[in-house]
Amino acid sequence: MTPTQYRAARVARGLRQKQLAALLGVTRETVGQRERGQVRISTEAALAIYSIPVPPPKAVTTTTTNARA
């Protein structure tokens, strides 16, 4: 897993670095270092982030306006 893929996986799950760190039991700094390629992303770390479900897309709501004649 590349640092870019790691970050994309976090973003796809709607998580901030601090939130992901708490879920994985690491520090926010570790998450940042992985995303910048400063530390190697282990197979265990890759599997851990992929085990977090991706939330469903948010529903698009539209508003209507009353047209006056």
C-alpha cells in the first residue's frame, strides 16, 4: 500500500487522522508519517484500515420553491 492509497482509504471512510489513529491504536503522528511515506505501511496496518467500513454515500436532498403566478 502506498502512502497515497493509505490517505485515500482514510478519506473514503470520512475520518480525520486523529480519529483513524484512535481506531487503530496508534498516534496521529504515526498516521501522518504513513501518509507522507516517512514510515513503512505494514501489511497489518493496511488490513486494519481496510477493515473499517466505508460509510454509504449521503443522500442528496433537493428543495423546491413555490412558484408564484
